[in-house]
Amino acid sequence: MTARVTALGYLQFTATDLDHWQDFGQRVLGLMADRRGDDRLLFRIDEKAYRLEVRPGETGGVRAVGWETRGPAELAELEERLVAAGYEVTRPGEAVARERMVSDLIRFRDPDDCYDHEIFWGLSTSSARFASPIGAEFVAGTEGVGHVLQVVSDRARYESLFLDVLGFRLSDHIDLAPNLAATFLHCNRRHHSFAFTPKVEGRPLGVGHFMLEVTDLDVIGRAMEHIEDEPHRLLKTFGRHSNDRMVSFYLLTPSDVGLEFGTGGIKIDDETWTPTRYDTAHFWGHHSVDHH
């Protein structure tokens, strides 16, 4: 296997109120907004033209997840492997590539039919310097956006897709309960870019949360203070994860998708890394908040 996914490149969401998302993204998270008319909101976190895109929708949610690869040869190889694995792969074409600001892309549907996976190469770099409105600095670049955690119906199918077809590598497992383990996968130095848990009662299939990482704990603290004014947005309290050591809290975005906002995640060196298992997801904190 020579071609593989190298980073989580972008995420596309729907939302009922783009104005609210724009204010929230800038004021609370420190994202750099690029509003393009009434129906398109882009957010930057680094030198790339965008990393998050929000479009109007009757409900909020995740519409597409973009995975980066190195070039056209790698894209073609990944397409061949996906087709061989039974996935229906399409090439959206030049107009969609221009809209996504990439050189080319392919698309296939998530195995649980929750959203579109898009694999691309050549995401545009902006000539304008990234400038957070609150001075935040994000961990991105070649490590990509952060990560996505998904609740899935078939563990073996997602292991096959991400490990055997897309070229991810195993980071570790966390035993959440008897016969219930979360799987964490990496495609670069970031501890994980994709993670998944089997379906459990009360949790729908699909993206449970995505993660953004900053370099400064104070940015996290100030975001928590903003959330005090919107207490319904707090999903999990401040805490530290056992496996990636991320110090973070969880909040509900204006797309009704969870966000882990954190700092201090460890890096993986594949030459020395050995996957392990953890008996808890949290060293401390990360208590779920019941708003009822």
C-alpha cells in the first residue's frame, strides 16, 4: 500500500442560522470567518483557505468530511481500492473541486449512510495571513483539522475501511464498558484523526463530535467562560483524556454537532509507537452534563 490518507482536511456542516455560527465561531472559538453571501460560511484555523464550511439547512449536522491525500496518483489508487472494497465512488468534477478549493476529489457515502466522505488533494493555501479575532493559535497544518469521533453500527466494516483501504494506523483502544471498546486511528503525528465506538442505546449513529486543538490553555478557559452565558451548550466538563492526554471540554456547536475544544495532545512516532488499551477514557473530569 503506497497511497493513504494523510490528514483530516476539512469538515462541512449544515446549520439553521449562519449569522449565529459566524458570531459563535469568532467570539468563542477564535476562528477566522470568511462569509461568502447568505449561503456559505467558511472558517480558517491556519494557512489553508478554509477548514470548516457551514451551509444553510433545515437542521444542523455534518454533510461531508474531507480527507487529504498527496496527489493525483494517490487519489487514483485510493479510488481503485475503494471500488474493489465495494464502495460506489464518484468524481464530482471540476466545478465541485473549485467550490471545495481543491485540485481534485472523489466521493463515497459513509457506510452507515450518515454523510459523504471526500478524498482530495491540493487544498488551497491563502495568501492572507491567518489572524484569529481572539489571538488563538490552532494545531493544524500537516496534522489537519483535528479529529472526528463517530458512533458506528459495524466495527469490523469501519476497521476495514480505515485501516485496510485508507491506510490509517491503530493508535490504541479504550475499554468503555464490558464488550464495548472505542478505537482510535491516526494518519499522521496527531494521536488520532478518526475514532469510533459501537452503537449503544441512546446514542444515534453518526458523528458524535469533532475536535479542534489550540496551543494555549487560556483560550480554552476563555471559551468556557463564554459558554457560561449559554449553559445549554456545555456537553462535558473540563477534563483530561487518558490516551491522547488532551485537556479539553465539550460543547454543542450551532450545527447541533458536538465539539471537543482542547490543548496539549501528544504526538505519535510510528517508529516507536506501540498500541495499548486503556480502562478509562479520562484521567479526570469530562463529566456529562444533564440539562434536564
